[in-house]
Amino acid sequence: MGSADPEAFREALLRGLRPGADLRATLGDYADLELKTGAEAGVLCEALRFYRDHPRADDEAFIRSPLHTLAGFFQQIAGEDAYARLKADGIPVLLELYDARLAALERKPDDPLCGSELMFVLKILAYYPCEETLGRIVAAARDPFNRGYMWSVVFSAFEEDHPLAGELIDRLRRRLPDGFVGVAFLDLCNQRAGAGLLDRHPFNGEEGVKRLEACLRDSDPGAFSRAHSATAALPFVDKPQRDGLLALALDHIDPGVQLEAAWASAKVGSENGLKKLIQSASLPHCSARAVRYLEELGRADAIPGQARDPDFKALAEMSEWLQHPNEFGRAPDELALYDTREIFWPPTGDRRRVWLFKYAYRAKEPGGADERGMGMVGSITFALFGETTDSLSPEDVYGMHCAWELQQTGDPAAPKDRGADSGRAILRKHNPGAGF
């Protein structure tokens, strides 16, 4: 949406803030408005003050209160004037609203809506650096009202060139946060240490080493991600504590943690760690990651020839995609090349090599059904679960992926459905005589 008429925007905001109104629904197209001018930002500041001065008793009737919608505009910025106006006039009011919601949460500690909205506001505050916003983030990390994934989102704002990242880390290193907040903070410290932005890692001390060891000794598969985070910190821990922690990580039950440990070991000069990475680069289910580690270490020269073969690289990429926590979360029991060819690929508008792989996950229970399917590599690595079965022809699968990808990118040529016939017709037009 382009620039808004400030008066129309104001009227929509105030109408949506009336008792009984759903603000986001009332805003309509304005809900996605990117604020470009100081005038547009000023209207939002006015709405924030109105909401502060006219608290609503019916906020709990909605999935999200007006606070979430109003705060959302702080991340929909497309102009320096709008940002400056919000930082000067909007953030002080947003802080007042945050404090009021925090006080309400202390009275109703089981209110999930209030806690989630406060976490969202903390995310916004991270992008408007000043002593007041940093103070709220530090205080919340010390006594967290929400221990969920949003802490990773909040801390991610401090990963690059945030002017107060150093101050945040210095304050929290004095007493490391507990629980998931502590793991999210560990990830932030690892990122900044890896970028050379930390003189001393906050977990490089007695309390930090105890935390890292606890993560590495936890045998619960649900906690293995914490072991990954702990292992990533090991190059920044002093000897002799580092040696014992590395031994734990290298002997961890999770292969991913073992591979991370090989990287950490190689990073501090271990030849054995380097050898482990080179060996892993030749194994399809861990090759993609091992190759990235070797490149990061400046040892691309050590990548074995097999890992450079295009077909093998595609196989490794498919395996890594299937192993993602959002997909199957582990390596497939079977993975084999089904088809590869060089064709013109309409979604990208160029000629390229594409691959199809059949995969299978064997049933965990006796008599259960195996889960089988097919995935594609070469453009967007993806598997259309439940659609591309392993009994389809290569041309059908390519057609379905072509139609799906055109839809994903909003291409005008995208068919209404993503059936095989629709996609094959498009591929046939650009690849005459290729069997589509």
C-alpha cells in the first residue's frame, strides 16, 4: 500500500480502538501500511496515546489486543522520518503500555495473550535502541514471563551492528539468564564471538562452563538443540575446561552434535577434528553441513572430490532438507536418485539441471506403513508431501513442482491448480520435444 492520507488513517485507527471493535479487522488495507512520513507516524503516536488514555475492558475478547496491532506498525517502516518520529514520540508511549501490560500479567500470571504480546513488544523495542528499551529487555531476561522461542527473535536483533549489543551482553553476563532465555542468549554470544565482536565469551567462566556441560550431558532428544548451542561455544572457552567439554561433544549420541564438535575441534587447531569433517563430507547425510564447516574454516581445499560431484551435492542437499526440524527431523532410511535432466525452468527463467529423489522413512511400529515420497533439487529444494508419490513419472513430478513454484512466487503464468497436467503444459511450451 502506498502513502496514506493521514486523516483517513487516523479515522480508521480511532474507529478500531472503540470498545467492541477489532482493530486489525477495522483497519482493512491500512493494517499492512508501511509508514513513510513523519505525518503517518504521528497519527500512530496519537492512536497510541488514545489507547493509553482509554484502556478497554474487552481486550481479552480478541486473539490479539490493539497493543499487538499498534506495536506492529513500528516494524512497518519505509522512511527515516517515520522511524525518527516513532522513536521520539511513539516509543515512550509504547513503554508505558508495556509496563501496564506487565503489571496486569503479574496480577494474572496465567494469561497467555498478555505474555505473548509483551514478547512481541520486546522484539519491537530491540529495534529502537536507547537506555529505556534496553532496560526492559534486560529486566525481562532476568525474570522472564515467557520462555518460548520469541527470545531467539528478540536477541537476533542484536546479532549484527546493533549499537547496544555490547551493553546488553555485558549486563547479562553478570548473571547468566536461566532456561531457554539462557540458550537464546548463548546463541547470540556464539554469533558475536564468531564474528570477532566479543573480547571474552560470557560462558567462558565457572558458571558458563557448568551450563555448557549440563547441555552436553542431557540425554533427552528434545534438548539436543541445546547441545548444539553449547558445542558452538567451545572454541571460545579456555583450556583446560574446553578439552573436557570437547570430549563430551565428540562422544554425544546425536551425530549433528558430533559434527559440530568436529568443527569446534578443528577451529582450535585439531587435526583430528579436520579429518572428521573431511570424512563426513563424503557421507550423503552430513556432507552439506561438513562442507560448509570446511569452507568456514578456510579449508575448502580439503573438500573431497566426491562432495563436489553435482549429483552427490544434490543428494546431500535433499537429505539435509528432509532432516530439518520442520520436515522429518532426521535422515531418511532410503534416498536414491530417480531422475536428473537439464531443462528450461519457467519459475527461474533459465536453463538448469534439476534432480528428483525418492525417499523413504520406515515404519517405527511393526505392521506400520513406511512413509515414501519424492523431492526435487535444482531450484527450490522441496517435497510436496502427500502429492508427489514415488509412483509418479518424473514428468508429472516436475510438472507439479513447476506449477507450485510459480504459485509461490506469484508469477502471472502460475496455473490455478498445481496438478501435473497444468505444470507439464507449461514445461512442454518451454521444452519442446523433451517428453513433457
